[in-house]
Amino acid sequence: MEAVTGLRSGSAAETAAWGRRLGQALRPGDFVALVGELGAGKTCLSRGVAEGAGVPLEDVSSPTFAIIQAYAGRLRLYHADLYRLTDADALYATGYFDLLAGADGAFLVEWAEQVPGAIPADALVIRLRADAEEDAVRWAVLEPRGARGAELARALAG
């Protein structure tokens, strides 16, 4: 599947609904990378994904300082934030690659582009950006990699 451009959200509620739809489609071994500047909607989308995966919202917090949070829902969801990391050695020290190899849950990784090699071959990369003129509007470009990444992109695009 080619990149799907022009996915537009008119509100935080709509962005969270995207996340819920994606979270409902997740299976163990799935990988979703969220890419975008601060304020692009990564946190809102992440909370929706967690909710869609059956994680109670009160359990969801930003993993910026912990790097990786594990949540229990209808499946295990690993939520990582690589904003503070700059190389694979630092990421390796967190146990990230061991978790990825075990694949007993799905992965949702913010700032995945920060560390080369952090995104596996079969993944869905979502590039988010805020609209320059309308504060509440967010845009997403879906970049599926591999067969499962393409399935997840189709689930999100509706």
C-alpha cells in the first residue's frame, strides 16, 4: 500500500477516535511509529490507541522519562517515547530491542525517527503535523511498511 495522504482531523476528539480505531485493530507483534513535531497530536493519538486496545485511560501516561511504559488491556501495549534518545546504544540499554524481539504485545513508539534502526521492517509509520492556520486541525500521512503495516493503515484510514 502506498502512503495515504490527506487524512485530516478537525479536533482532538477526532484524532483520539483515529487512535481508538487503530488500537482496536492491534495484535501482538504490531508496531506503530508516531513521527511529528511537538504539538502535532502524538499524545492525543497515543491515548486513543491505548483506549482502543482496552487500556484504562487513567493508566496511560507519557513515557518521556521512563522511555517505555507497558500497559495491560485486551493485549499488552508497549508505549515508548524516544525523544530523549539519540542512538541505538542508548535505546538498547532500555531493553527495547529485547521487548521487540519477544513481541508479546503491540508497540506504539513516539519520536521513533530519533534512533536509526528503532522501526522494524513491518510497521505503520504515521507522520503527524499541526495545521499552520487552524489550531485544532491535524494532518496524518500513513506510511505502511510490510503487509501488517498495510493492514493497519487500512484499518486507520477506514
